Amino acid sequence: MPSAEHEVPLDLFRNQPALAPELLQAVSGIKPPEYEQISLGSETLTDCNPTEYRCDSTVLLGDPKRPDLAIVVEVQLKPDPRKHYSWPVYLATLRARRECPVTLLVLCPDGRTSAWCREPIESGHQGWVLRPWVLNLTEVPAVTDLDKARSLPELAILSTVAHADGPDQKAVLTAFAEALEVTERDRGELYHDYVRSRLSAAARHCLEEIMQAGTYEWKSDFALKHIAEGEARGEARGEAKLLLTVLETRGFTIDDDLRERITTCQDHEQLHTWARRATAGEPLDRIFT
């Protein structure tokens, strides 16, 4: 079964095809042709025999019936020698079907895989060599401009995974938050969970501070949900800290199990009940019954 590490980056391209020419220009330095239309093509590439080849995604620039450029997008998590045979087929079949120039863009998570993907693929015919355009995740441009994040949110998602612990941490995470603001709820939750699972503890803390900042305007249901969750966690931590202070002031010995029970409790009513009993002078065993 495909992993989230493979499928979520592909969803970014499927939901935002403009991500492909943006990254292609970033890695190649070549500006793609101007286009008024951009669309997804079929991922199934079948030649004249019954063998079916299926790439990860294709993006068509221009009129889908007569595109100016077709981009095959592949997410490659590890070296796979079979790709040296299937990638040339993808391009040749797509070129014949669409009758337009084609190119291959490969997104990799690490340096080892990207180095392998950059190896020239010799076809055996004179001068016929495929050199894929390969983008290591760390080479994705850092998005710190909020307008850019809003216009191309999927680029901000990849940028956050790549640069959340870099020198522009706060700006990158703020751009990520802006990207979520303009993303529909279901996709936003998917993107949030994908990114957050890859953030360091420091980056997660920074993101939570950004999402709770009173000076930041949040409008989407998704963002409001996460603000509420963050505020709820903050309130629970405050109540737990107050309860521990009261118990210590009263001279109770708080063992590790009890401390963990208090600090991990997210039920505001329960924490409030314990605090009320503690301030009312109840003995320790009665406070937590």
C-alpha cells in the first residue's frame, strides 16, 4: 500500500498542477512556456502491446488537446533500478500520445536517492540519454512570502517540510499557516497532519504559537478548530499547574504517578473539580476520588 510519504506529495501536484512547472523551473533554471490552461493528464501510459505503465502524475501546460509541454511527475523514495526502464517509456509514450515536448520531474526525500535519480539513463541508441530533472526535498524553494503562500499553498506545504528548522523558521511556518487559511478543510487537515508529523518539537512549538497568536487573523473552519484545540491545551496546562501549586502549598507529597495524572488530564471540568476540592481543604485521597 502506498505510504503517506509517497501519496501526500502527489496529492499536492494533483490538487495544484501549477506546482509542477514552478518546481521544474526551480531545479532546471529553464522557464516553462507561458500557459493560460493547466491540467492533469492520465497517469496510465499504455503502448501498443498489452503492458500497462503507470506514472505517478502528468501535468499538461496549455490546451490539453494540444499541450505546449507535458511534465511527468514522479515521487521516488528510494533507488529502484526498474525505473531506468520505465521512465523512458513514460516520456516516449506521453510524447507520442500528446505530440508535444515532454520532461521528467522527480521529487526525492534525501540526497542518496536524488543522487541515484540524477544518473543518466542510457537507451543504447547514439545520443539518446535521459537525464531526469531531480529535486531533493531540501532544494524546494523556501516560501516566506505570504502572497506566494496564498497563491500556491501546495508549494508552501513542501517548503515547510524542507525548511521548518532553517534560519527562516518563523517566516516559513507563518507562510504554512497562510496556506492552510486558503485551503479547503479536508485538504487542509491532510496537509496539516502530513507536515506536523515531520516537524521537530521546536518547530511544532513555534507553529502552535503562530496559530494561537492574538494578532493573527484566522477565518477558515480548519484554522479555528486548531486554535480552539491549542487554547484548550493551554487552559488545561494552566489549570494543572495551579492545582499542583495548591497541593504543594498544602504540604502534600506528589508522587510521579499523581503528577502525570494531573499534567496529562485534558478534561477542564475534572481539573476544576480537583482544584475546588484542594482549595476547600479536602484530604488528598478525597480530592482525587
